[in-house]
Amino acid sequence: AGGRALAQALVINKSITHLNLQGNDIGEEGGMAIADMLPANPTLRTLNLSSCGIKTGTIIGLATALREHPSLTSLNIDKPLLPGVQEGLSVATHLSGMIKVNTALTELHMSKWKMNDDQLELMLPSLTANKGIVYLDLSCNNLSSIGATFVSTVLSKRADIVHLNLSSNKMGDEGATALARV
């Protein structure tokens, strides 16, 4: 109820440019309401929904809304509640589509997703093609040395990425070697 009320207020109040709801359990209903609000609020620049109890539907809704959002530059969707690998693959597919066409987004946080190499691989072409994202947080996931190889591929084509967080993954020595080759 609170997330929906806030989203309705943000349709009218276009003076807020930064919205940080981190750690507030707005859940799927509140998250979907925020996603639905985005097309009506082109002034929002930063959105932090980290640890808010959002699920697959919210992230897909955000990805859909952000395909054409003209001004959101920073999105933090750390620690969503994704119940399984299939949901992760579905979310990765939708986010990939958004990343491919969104030209405003410069900062993307996807920490604590339990993201695996297959999910990252789905996003690889979009992360390579998108020239806007210069801050990428993939920390605290399940990325292995294979995921590190995927990241090194992105870095070899995107020298403009200035902040990359890969902490607390499972990349190991092989992964470090792959990243060092860039």
C-alpha cells in the first residue's frame, strides 16, 4: 500500500530527482507501482530499490519502463527476491533488452542476485553495445572464471567503464587471469 501511494504521489510531484527506498520492504506490489510510475515521471534521475523485497515482476516492469525513460541515470536493484534460475534467466533477458536501447543509464547495481554465468552471458551483447553504462556492480553473485571471461570481453570493447565491482564472486585465479588480459 505504501509503495503504491508513493508511486501515485510521484506521478504528480516531479521535483524529486533521487529516490532511495533501500531496505524498505515495499514488496512486489510497491515495486510494480514504482515501475508503472516511471513513464509519468521523466525527472527522476536515481532510483534505489536495493533490499526492498522486489521480485521478478518488478524487475521486468522496470526493464520495460526504462526502455524509453529519458533521464534515469542510476538504478540500484541489489538483492531482489528471485526464487530460481529460470526467474534469473527471464530477468536477465528483459534487462538485456532494456540495456541495449537505454541511452540515459550510466550506473547499474545488480549485487546479491545469485547471478550465474548463463545469466551474465545473456546480458553480454547489450553490455557491450551500450555505451552509456560506465558504473557496473556485479558483486556478491555466483560468477565463476567463465563469468570473468565474459566481463573481460565487455571490457575489451568498453574501455569507458570506469567502475566495476566484482567482489565476492567465485572467479578465482583463472578469472583474475582472464580479467588481467584486458
